[in-house]
Amino acid sequence: MITKIAIVSFALFVFVGFAGLATAKTKTTHQSTRTLTGCLQRGDNANDYNFTAKNGSTWELKSDSVQLDPHVGHTVTITGAVSHPTAHGMKEDVKQEAKEHGMAKKSTEHGHITVTNLKMVSSTCQ
């Protein structure tokens, strides 16, 4: 009887574990493609651009297919590929863990994106 209870308990534990994995969503910080809205600014070099999203995250942008320069100082919505998405996700996980333990100094997301699409939202940064 005890063996049956142990087997049923173990089976239930395994089932609940797999059900949890099946419903788990990919964290935003682990996505390889992102769409963000925010302010586009010129970077330190000729083809470098900085972007501050409305959620507070900051990004360094580049693009071979989209002209970013005409939109400097504008609020835009960008879509692009996150550089090294696996490493980026792990870095953001560590920052979140540090934040939970009171060790974060600057815990907003920061990364690099190659822009594939841009839509102007406003001619000024808001």
C-alpha cells in the first residue's frame, strides 16, 4: 500500500512538473527579436545610435537596411534582432537576480539590436 502511494505521488509530481514546463513563457529578455518604442539618439560614432525605450531599457542600434539618421530625436518603434540573444538573456537574468538581493546599481535592460524595421511615432522624443 505504501509503495502504491509513493508511486502515485511520484507520478503526480512528475506530471505537475511537466505541466509547468509546458505553460512556461519565454522571458522577454530571452527573445531573439524585439519590438520597442522609444527615443532614438545619435551615438558616439558615425553609424552608432542609442535608443531609450519607454520601459527604461537602453539599446545600441545599427542597421544596414534601415536609415536611422533621419529619425534622430524622434520617438520611433523599432523591430530588430538582438545581438547574441542567449548571452543577453543570461546577462539580464543575473542582473535581475542581483536586483532581488539588493545588489543592483543599474538594473534596467541594456543590449544591442540590428534594426530591421522602423516606424516613426512622433517627430519629438517624449
